[in-house]
Amino acid sequence: DENNVLGPKQARRFTANPPTAVVGPDESYHVTDGTWTSDAHDAGCAADVGTRSWNPAVSPTDTTVQFQVATGPAAVGPFVFLGPDGTAATFYTDPTGAAAAGVHDGDRFVQVRAELSTTDPLVTPRVDDVTIEAVGTVGVSGFVFSDRDDDGARTASHSGLGGVHVTLWLDDGDGHYDYGVDPAITTEPTAPDGAYSFTGVAPGTYFVDADDSGIPAGHRLPGIGDPAGPFPLAECTTASADIGFSAIGALVVTTFSDLDGNGVLDGADSTLDGVTVQLWRDDGDGVFDDGLDRRVAIEISAGGVADFGELPLGTYFAWVRD
């Protein structure tokens, strides 16, 4: 029989009795070889298969017990039984526990198969229970995108940014990102559509961030700050974090004395220094609204120029007060 009543992150326990055969009314013997295969047991999500062990730890004299492990993405498989080196040619022979082959990691369903043999027909191999530990993995995924409206929210109108390097960080236990303390787990570039995905990591608390490596021209991080997170992830859980890069342009305002009143710096016009220029971002209606539009910068002209440098894409008003 088999028992499998434990939830994710707990050991799955399988119990089996070896086969016997009766050949006469008063005589019985144990078959010299037998194979038992467990049912497919569900880890609840894609899992990392850890150690496996069985009881009793000491098999009777002249008997042999050895196991292989198989995993698959579905209850119906496909299942291929493998040994500790990840091939079908080897077997687990240490009943006290050994790590399963890493090739099994990432599958959801687990099976074990025991091969039992004896050289003495009066002695049977014995297996009381088999324990396989399978821990459901977690993941963090999302998109890096061109944040044209600079509001930090990704919508269908935002295009993804490929080739941006995203890093997954593991929290050291305090729930806060600590530069130089929290370890980087892995870094990967985003796909052409801006997607990234970290899967198959152990439960824990994570942060994610992106750097300037590989971003297209005309974009920048909106500011310097902590990575996104924390994301406390138990078994079989995932988190999503989108990271927006501000799409940027440049704005330079020229201040000058418009002697001929035509609004263009020409002829006898001369530039003006020391002029205070306020820059306001439009609220979306295309009309300057004092109190509604947001002032984003102030520059004082030098050499007739107020240089506001790089700015998120949008509509702006330059305002000079008398």
C-alpha cells in the first residue's frame, strides 16, 4: 500500500510489501527478483527533488534493495527512471539518504521504483517505507518596459525593452535590501519583448532590479533607489514585478532680448543671462494650468541658455516670471 497525505515541502512517504508466491499446499518460497513501482505523487507545483531514503536501513542477508527515481510534468508522465548519476544504468543503494539527481528538478510529479532480489529463496528483501523529499520551487517574473508617461505603471501601450540586465537578490533575513550584504542569485538579460523570469529558486524573500546595461538609447532609470521587493515566497508561489525605464528627450530654452518682437533670436537681438526659467509638465490637456500642471525643474540661464538636460517624454511649458 502507499500513503501520501503530506503537503508541499514535506517528505512524501511511500510504503510497499515485496511480492510472494505459493507453489504448493504446504510449501512457499519468496521469488528471487521483484520490482515495485509507486504511484505518481504530486508535489503541488514544479519542485526540486531532494533526498531519498528507505527503511529498514539494513536489508536481510543475501538480499538486495535498490531504487530509481522518475519525475514528470503530469500525472501520466512521461516517466523515465534514473539513478544518482542521472542515467538509467545506476541505482540508489544507500538507504540512509542521498541527494537525487538534479535532472529531476523542475518536474511536478514523482515516482520511485524498487528492484528487490535475493540469492536465498527462503529470505525476502524488506522495504517498510520509502521517503522522497520534493520542495516546490518559486519564481519572480515580469517585464522591463519603456515608461513613456513616466508613471511607473505598465500598460498595453508600453513597449518592452530587450537586452536589459535584471538581477535577482536574496534577502539576508531582515526584509530590507542591503547593498553588499544581500547576495545576488543570478542575472539575466530580458527577452526581445522585455520579459524576464527567474524560476526554480528555493523559497525565500527576494528583490529584483535592472541596471543600465543594454538599454536602448533614449531611456534611463527613473531614479536611484532600492530594487523592487521584498517578495516573500513560500513553496509553489510566484511574484511579478515590472520595471519601467523613463523614455527621455532633451530640452534647452534660449533666453534673449527680442528687440524686433518676432519671437526669434536674430538680427540685433541679444541673449540674456541670469534669467530664472521654470519648467512645467502638462497634465494632458495641452493648456497651461497654474496649480494643475506640475513644476518639474528650475534653471537659471547662462550664455542665454537654460539647459534642462534629459527629461521624460511629454509636453512641457517654459515659464519666465517678470
